[in-house]
Amino acid sequence: MVGKTFGRLTVVEQVPAPAGVTGREAWYRCTCQCGGGITTRGTSLRRGITQSCGCLRREVTQARNQAQAAQRHDLTGQRFHRLVVEGVLPQRQGGQRVWLCRCDCGRQHQATTGGLRSGGVKSCGCLPTRVPDDLTGQRFGRLTVLALTEARGSNGGAVWQCQCDCGAQCQVPAGKQPAPRAHRQLRLRAAGGPHRAAVWEAGGVLPGEPVQGGGGRLLELSV
């Protein structure tokens, strides 16, 4: 046995059995390739039960744990808002993994694990910088909000698709919608009389509709 190699172990010499161990089995002192040493039974060496000083088991356990951790933290195929992760990139940012993602708009985008998990990164940039309140179905003057568009205003705000009472549609940036039933400065025209300026509550009033003016006269909104 002396001089033979079993796995990572090389037998140096035969030694007495450890105190308290009975039986006639031979024991051997071995050196390991890692530089460590171990004393073990000869049968354990021959049967392949003992192949190192313990370093091999530690390495196998560490590799298994790393593989399981990588599987748990693999974001490939997962969706985060408008982004679907396609794969991991070799570089790191701030110690975090960087992922290549595909946005619903079709463009690719790179994001870190923290950015995706925390919700700080939701798109390639096609979404508004601020998440707007849902205005769908609300009326503003003659406009009814239909849906949020993918466009952004000059300040990065949301842009809404709206429909006018006349049937036409338009896109209006957030903050540009008139407040519901807001007071506006409108020009009123008395039938047969001169133009005059007045403050009128515009909610529900259409140009051309007669409204009650001062002195009981019927006035008409002019455009």
C-alpha cells in the first residue's frame, strides 16, 4: 500500500489504529494533493470511500450550492413589467449581474438584478418617467380619455389618447388636460348684439348652444 495513490491521497506509511478502535484492519497515514493529510483504513482507500483529506467533499458541496444558487437567481425568461429577460451578460455593475432584456416595444435593454427586482427598471425607457394616475374614461372639457399611449411628453410625462365630442381623436400630454368643469375665459355673443367677454363654466357647454346671459338675454358661445 505504501506509495500507492487513491484518488487525491498518496499512502505514506502504515500506522497503529487510533485509540479505542478495535479490529485487525490496517491503518495508513496519507498525504493529500491539497497539502493536507489524513489517517484512514486501508479498506476505505481500496473501496474508494476515502479519496481526499476532506477537500474533495468541500469542493463538491460548494459547487453544488453555487449551481443551486445560480438556478435560483437565474432571471432568464422572467418578466419584469415591460421587460422579458433574455440572458445574463458577462460584465457586472456595482457588483450585480447585468441582464439583457427585451422590451414590449421591441427594443433591447440592459438592467441589473436589483433594478429589475426592485421595480426601478420597468422598460427600455419607452414608459413615462413617472407612473401616471389612470385617467382612462375621465372627461376634461370636451375630451374623454381613451388610453395611455407609449409616447412621452417633452418632460418625460405620460401622453394620453383622447376623443373629442366632435368625434376627432388627439394625443394630449399629462398636465395639459383642462380641469373638469374648469372656468375659462370665453367670448359670448348676444343675438344681434356686440361681442363681449365673460367667464363661463365650460363643462357640458358646446359652441353654438344658447346659454342664459346677464339681463336674461340668450347668449351663444363663439369659437
